[in-house]
Amino acid sequence: MKVLESQTAVLSNFEVHEHLAELQSRKEKKKRHAPPSNQGMVVDRTLEWLRLPPSPLSQTPTTYHADSIPTLLERLRPYDLTKGELIMILNLRPCSTPALNTTIEDMEVRFTEDQQMEILTIIAEVLGQFDPPEESEDAEAAADTSMADAQGS
Amino acid sequence: MFILTKIADLVQIKAADFSKPSIEAIEDNINAKYANKVLQKIGLCVALYDILWTSEGLIGHGTGEVNVNVEFRMIVFRPFKGEVMLGKIKSSTPSGINLFTIFFNDIFIPFEELPAGSEYSHSDQLWIWKMDDVRLYYDTNETVRFQVIEEDWHDQTPAGPSQTSLGGPDEEENAVAPYKIKGSMAREGLGVCLWWDN
């Protein structure tokens, strides 16, 4: 074994989630012979962790899409955040000022309160957000209509 | 949290695996060797990401195994220093709090890295953050945000028998995890998620 490059790229949780979910579905769909058990275990556990609330990937339907990452990078460009800060924002999706403060170094010095609110708004717009009361109502409403549809037809 | 690492290795496909398509045989071989294993100073390997290059298969002399040189990329769990991530509280001791993330269990927050005013409650076996008259509990299984401050590598390669001592200390050393993360929850916004997100 030889390590050619210890770090060729940094992956966000979303990208890892996509890849592992595909591995899992390939296993289930194609009835491919079982992969090595150690791989099956770590993949299952990692997916379980990524889908555990309050991870943003725990939401169904997912609010992350293939173009979320470039869109977010583009929109946060004026704030001049570092790569590490952006990765953390992608993974954690901070929804409050204290949460944002953990991902951005010296936030109070670098940004005014207005700017902090702007960043939070952009994150919520691009990556979505948890909104339990409203969402459950929406979900219920959707369920109601689909029930009504089912009964009507 | 995750990175890609480029590795070159020799894959030996056993005759029993000849019924598999070559690509699957190579993937399985790599995953069997690396998945869920810690590479020193690299991190915890999760799964194969992609195969970049393979040589022709060469049949070894005497065994009938097919030898293929492969270059590939692995998904590796390796949070960078200063990264903020989520964890769950596994247990609390007077020396600090142990965290886990289902697939990785060796995260430790020493008591010095808890916010000022934290106290250990021996009766509850929990850490409590006291601010004036508010008491906030670090309950077991609670999801917390923490910041990675240090990593601790421990090479488990056997060092060979020692001449002086027998058994005792060696066994203790073997129990040390190969890759440990030390974290902090002292900054504002870190600690139990529920305290900050409402």
C-alpha cells in the first residue's frame, strides 16, 4: 500500500451521503453479491448518522440538491469565507447566530449584525431549514388532500 | 468531516472470485481491506470512492491469483482541526465527556474544554453548566456541537516482544484506540444543540 496523496479533496456530508446511498441502493437493487461485511457495516452506520436529526440531511424530502453547493458558494462569495467555513456551513446548516458563530471565525469582528442576518437568510434560502410547526401542517395538509383525492377517485 | 485520499495498492484476486466481474472483484477486495479501518495520519476509511487506474492482471507464479495494481480514492473520515461537527454524548466522567457518532466512537471532551461554570454531578454522573441560577445538563445521548482541537494517533502495529516485561503493560497499550479526537465545547454556540437552536 502506498498513499499517493493524503488529501486530494474535501467532501461535504451531502456528497458522502449521495455516494453511500448509491452504494446501498446498488446492493439492494441489482442483487449484487454482498459486499464485504466491514464495508456494509461502516456504510450503514455512516448513513444512519448522516440521517440522524438534527443533521440537515435528516429531512425528507431532502432540501439539498446537486446544484445547492455551487449556488451557495456563489451567493456567499461577497462575504469572503474560507473553504473550511463553507464546508462547515454546508454540513451543519446553521440557523441561528450562535450556531453561525461557531462556524465562522471572529464573526463579530468580521461582519456586522446585518451581514450575519444576511448570511443566515442565504443559507436558509439555498439549503432550506427546519420549520417543524409549519412543515408538519403542510405535511398534514398534503396528506389530507391526497386522502381526499384517493377517496374522490 | 470527510476527505478523499488517493492510494495505490496491489490487489490480489483469488480464483474463487473469478466468477465476479473484474471491477466488482477489485472493489470488494479494496473495501475488504480498507473499509472501517484507520490508516495512521490519514483517518478512518469509510468506503471506496472511485478507481482511477488499473494495470493489466498478471497471474502470479504458483498461486493462480490475478495481481492487479490499482490506484483509487477512498472516502476517509478526518475532520480538520477547528472543524465544528455534531456528536452524541456517550458517557460522562469527572475527567470529561465521551462522544460518539455511531460510526466513530473515540471523541473526548476534557473538562477544561467545557464552558466556565461547569460542574460534575457525582450523583447523576453528568456534567452541568451552571450560569447564575440556570442549570443546563449535558444529558447522555443528547446531540452536541463540538470543535475538533486535537487528534491523537496511536499506531497499533505490533512492536515485537519486549525483553524486559511480560504481558502487563503491553496489554494495556493494545486497548488504546488508533485514532482519537479531542474536542472543545467552551465557545459560544457549542454544547447541546437544543440550547442554541430554538
